[in-house]
Amino acid sequence: METMSRETGSRKIIVEQTDGEATEFAAVLFQSIVCESVAQKGACCVALSGGTTPHMLYHRLARSVVQDEVPWSSVDVFFGDERDVPQDDVESNYHTVQRALLDHVPIPPGRVHVMCADADDLDAAAVEYERTIREVVKTDGGKTPRFDLILLGMGADGHTASLFPALRKTLDEQKKLVTAHFVPVLGRSRMTFTLPLINAARNVIILVTGADKAGAVAAVLGEDKDASATLPVAGVRPSDGRLFFILDASAAREAGLKAKE
């Protein structure tokens, strides 16, 4: 199947027929960004996503170690959000990424930076994680560290990372780069990147698959500004970087976007 691609400014929308094809496109793009960054600067800082959608992507990236396609030893890995569970819990984003990817690629342990979202003092843990980001990730002369790549997913409610609808204080945060908050709809606490940190990135990939996401995709990519304004993912707008929406046909169908036959 051919890819459907539409570009508006720094935002590029890619639609593949299947979730497997969308994952493959994301994997190739991920590898290209990492290789380019390492070639230019000698290192690459990425932030990975939890949730169910990236599982296949992480397994695909893990296979790249066989072909030596990615300079993993020069990559610093962070996490865009985390659940308030121990790091070895099956619900932990870190645990998921570790099992699917990190256990299979030669990233030095000191380059994997884990969110301590099960800490007794989550606010202090968020401050410490922001401190680590500022120490490792360069700012390019500005005030906000610039990740080379941030990988995100999106929920059916339009949330991304742990930025959920109705949590206006977190969504409107302008000073903190990492914050912790209680999510009433989940009955749990989360730690998350805030929009200023996400939007400072050089590249952001939002990988969305599945028919249950179609309504939110249509809202955020459509012309209904009122609808998109209620969705946290609509706040992802890199100020000086590239944004890639990578969709399968099921997720794109209500937006009127189709993969080419």
C-alpha cells in the first residue's frame, strides 16, 4: 500500500492502510531522526511513550539491533509520562519499554532516565526529573531543553502523555517542564511532561491507530477550532520543530483521510 501524506507548515500527516504499516513508517522515521542527530551532534535525546499503541513499534525497533541500524549507545532515553506504580509493575511505562525495547538494544544504563512516579513525594520527584532533563538535554541557547525526538500516543479522549481533558492547571502550565497530578477519571496520580517541554522538541511523532481514536483524530485535524481546543493533543504544536501525525486508516477515517490504494 502507498502512504497518503499531507503537509501543513511544520505538521505532516501520514496515513497508512494498517497499524502494521503505520508502525513501520514510524520506526523508519524514528531511526532516521536518531541517526541524523547522532551524526550531527554525537548524541540523541529521545522521550518515549507508554500506552498500548507503541508496543509493536518498540518490538520493531528492537529488531534493528540485528542490522545495527541505530547508534543506540549514543541515545539518552527519557519518558514522557509515568504511572504511580513501581518500576517493575506491569502497568509501568518504563517496565513496558524495558521488556519490549531496552532489554534488546545496547543503551548504557546511565543513559536511561526513569521517572520515579511511585515516590512518596511526587512533586519533588517531578522537580528532580526536570533537573535531570536540564542537565542532559541541551537548550540550543534558549531557556527550554530541546529533545531531538518525543514520541507520543493519543487516547480516545484526546489525551496525550498524561495530559488529560479538564485538567486545565496542568494543560496551562508554562513554567514547569515536568509535573505530577491526580487524574480523577483514573483515580490515580501521574507524572508527565508539560506542553512547553513537548513543544520545544525538534521532532514530535504522534502515532495513533485504531477506530476508537477516529473521532478525536477528526476533531484535532479538522477545522472545528472549538472541538480541537478541548483536546490536550491539540496543544502539541512545536514552536521550531516538526510534528508528524502517523495514522492507520481506521484512525483517519472520520477525518476524511485515506491511505492510497
